[in-house]
Amino acid sequence: MTHASSLTHGGLHAAPRHTHDSDVQADILDLDAEVLAEHTASLTAWLPLAAAPRHIVDLGCGTGTGTFALLERFPTAKVTAVDASDAHLQRLRDKARASGLADRVHTVSADLDADWPDLGRPDLVWASASMHHLADPDRALRTVRDLLAPGGLFAVVELSGLPRFLPDTAPQERPGVEERCHAALARRHAEHLPHRGADWGPKLTAAGLTVEARRTLAVHIDGSRSKAVGSYALSTLRRLRDSAAHALTAQDLACLDGLLDPHGPQSILLRNDLAVRTERTVWAARRT
């Protein structure tokens, strides 16, 4: 089985996680949901659906970013939320209860590189930043094709990579340190996550689905628009620093440690030049 990155946006296959690590990851997922809520909503509104779905499956749901966006977009639908992390599913259930949505959410703990559970006959399957974590995504695509109700839609959403936050010329003492972290992580992903960055269109077609639409959405959110951007940058860059540490110089690591000290004079939380920059691509494919 392909080894999961420590910077995943959801879970489809089981991997051992310490409780603290899972909590930190869950916090990042929640911040991601808050900061990118407007963009997620625009993707759910764009889906080429002739009628509102009644049953939705969210594959690799994490703490519920897609689940809750879909529940809001389709107020009569119910969602089956699938993830390998019991901690993430528990947080999702807690949020559903707090929002009065518990009766519309059913959670399923599953390793989809093993046997699939019975997920019913959904009208819509949503998989955001999760399919590339599977050891055999082509098998999973075929399984989704068989799972869908006739005429049902499969939406695969993938990120171009983890968000960037700092300007290219920042920080002054080590310009480009964030990009060097991303380059190191890209090399790691090439080894452990070979399907990251794939063109899912041909894969969906090969699985027997008809690709009806594709959309790429550029994301640029100025830090002044959301107080959560600073916390999002801090949490994400902490995980990025840990994953890329083996490939960075001592000077880069020292610079990052200054940025990631929430109480230090160089803290990223004190910067006024942050922005969230990334891209999301969604493929919409139908079982015809």
C-alpha cells in the first residue's frame, strides 16, 4: 500500500497515527474548511446535476469539509461520510450534532484499499484531495462506477499542492524558503504518492464513466479577509517544515523556526503580507 503523506486532506486507507498528530491534522482540516469555504461552495454549486441528489457519499471526508458544504448546498440530501481515521469521523459527528445535522449524516470507518463497505446507491459521490492517496485508484474508480445509481455523478476534486502563504521575496533573511519546502515535499510525494497531480479525466473514462465537465479554480485569499489565515499558515507550515526538514539547510530550518514561533518577533502570525494561494481542479463524471 502506498504510504500516506503526513499532510493529507482526508483519509481513505488506514495508517497508524498518534492521537496528538491526528488532532493537529484535524485542526488543519478545520482551518482549511473555514478559509476555503467560499471556494468549496462554488464547486458544489457548479456540479452538473439535473436534480438535487438524495444520497451523497463523501470519500475521504476528513473532518467534514465536503460533507457540510454538500449538506448546505443540498438541504434535502443525506451524506454517508467515509474515512479511515476514527478521530476525524468523531470530530465530524460532533460538528454534525452541534449544527443540528446529525440525522442527515452517517459515518463509515473504512480502508478503501481493502474491502469496501456497503455504501448504498448514491446519486453523487464526492472525493476531495483523497483519491491520490489510494494504492490502486483505478480499482476505486471502477468501484465507484458500480456504486453509483444510473445517471449518478462522481466529482473528483484535487489540489495543485499545499497552499502557499508567503510572498516569493519573503522572508527577508531567507527569501524563497517556503518554495524550497514545497520542492522537497514534491520529491517525497513523487516517491510515495505517485498518483498526486494525475489527470483524472482519462482514468475516469477508463473506469467506464463519462466525463461531462472539468473546472480549475484559482484560489487567492488575502490574509486581511480572514483572521483564520494566520493560524492556517502557521499550522500548515509547521507540518510542511517537519516533512521537508531532511532536505533543508540549517539556515532554512532556523528561519522557519522563527516564523513558526507564535510568540517570537518573526512569527508568521505578525505578518501582514500573507495570502492563501493554490488551485483546485474538479472533474465531474457520470454513470451513463
